[in-house]
Amino acid sequence: MSYLRHIEACNPVITERFVPWEINGQVYGWLRPSFIEHLRQFDQLFAFSDSQVGLSNPAFQGEALTAELTDVVNTLYEQGVLPHKPMNEPYPLTAGERDEAIAEIDRVAASHFGLRSFGQHLNGYVNYNGRLLLWVGKRARDRAIFPGAWDNMVAGGLPQGISLEENLIKECQEEAGMSAALAQQATYVGSIAYNRVNANGFRPDVLYCYDIELPATFIPQNTDGEVESFHLMPVEDVLQIVRDTDDFKLNCNLVIIDFALRHRLISEDDPDYRALLAGLRQTPGVMNGLN
């Protein structure tokens, strides 16, 4: 078994066809042809050709475009095209960074439209006499995705309209019962990105990663039902789980591999060292095998 297989699992070769959603020469999303057929009823908003989907008015953006996309998402949910109810959690419509968004769309539709999505993951660790111990969570058994899997101590989506700091504080409180004062001691350590396909569509994801050294007296307490229990493990044991099993939620493996590389727990002598470094930082929205 190896660490590299998790990066490959998050960045598979994609053989099925996806059609770009282009606005003013930039690709904002990737759409399955079957999903495009459901969008044809909204021809006042979308423009269609054999090679791409666009907007009927490429200058149409901001609050007006957000309102139109909200109507689209609500209609598709009512028709049963979107299997889950809108979450009222706005995600950016962007071809680049969050602050370059031209509109917003509900999180529930992000994968169907193949949009770039953002999240935050926090590694909480304890330094016990020079030995690193890592807090990891066991996901609740009633979760829709990866029930009962291991998870990072804090992890969540990053909605539009909220700062990185504000969202991290919120997620730390909800998922680990952490005070704002303690959460503010977390250190941003960089981002990782991957491109994969799930049942709903294409997922180009960017994860902002953080480390926080916690006092030995801190015990995380989940408050939102996402996690059934927390465990403080020697980091070597966590890495063995990552390397030898598929017991962690898929993208959490990448966050832990990144932690291990930064803390020199995976050495430069590892034959996959350079591939791991490069593999954690894909270009979001680029399909392995198609682009």
C-alpha cells in the first residue's frame, strides 16, 4: 500500500465526456451532457452549442445572475433532478479565487455544474515530550457520505460571503467545541487541490489547510452531530491507517499526507516523495485525461 494511491484516487483519469461552461472565454464549470438536457428549459439564461454551454448574455452577473441561478436550482430540485434540497449555503461561481466570483450558487448544485469549491481542514495536534499526537474524528454513522470513516479534527465547506477566519472559527466551534480565542491560534499552512468525479458530476476542490498545536488539557467535543467520537493518536498510527487502509474520508488522506510532508514524517528518501508534493497541488478544473 502507499500514500500516493490516495492522490491518484482524488485525481483519476477521466474518460467520460464533460462539456465546459464558459463565460467570456473562461471555464467556470464542467457539465455532463445528461445534465445539460435539463438546463435547456432555461434558454433565457443559458446558451448552447455543440462544444460548450454559455450564458445568453455573457455580461449578466452579480446579484441578478445569482437570483437566476437560485431559481434554476430550486426548479431542478422540485423536478427531482437535484436529489438534495438547497442548503442556502452560497458557493462562488468563479474561474479563479473566491474573490473573483461573478455570482453565487447553492452548494447543493456545485458538483452538478462542475464548479470550483473551497473548504477548510484543520489538523489539531499535541506535542507530548517531543512526540506528535494527532486528534482525529470518527464520522457519525448517519452521515450521507463516508459514514463511520475517520476524519480530520475540523473540516467543512467554505461558503461565499464569509471570511476564512470567520468560517474557521465557526467550524471549530461546531465540530470540536473550540473557543474562538483558541481557534485563532491556528496557523494557515497552504492549500491543496484535486479534481475528481462523483455521482453528481465533476469536483475541482481547493482545501485551505491549518495546523494548531493544542494544550494537553483540550478535549474536542462535537456540537453539530457530524462526529461520533474523537481520538488522540500517535501520528505514526494515523499515518499507518492512511498508508495501509481506506478508512479515512477520501480527501482527509491528502490533508494528513500534507501534514506529514511538512513535519518531515515522510522523508525525502521516500520513492514517492516528489510525486506526493506535486500531486497535492493540482490545477483546479483540469481533468486528468481530457485536458
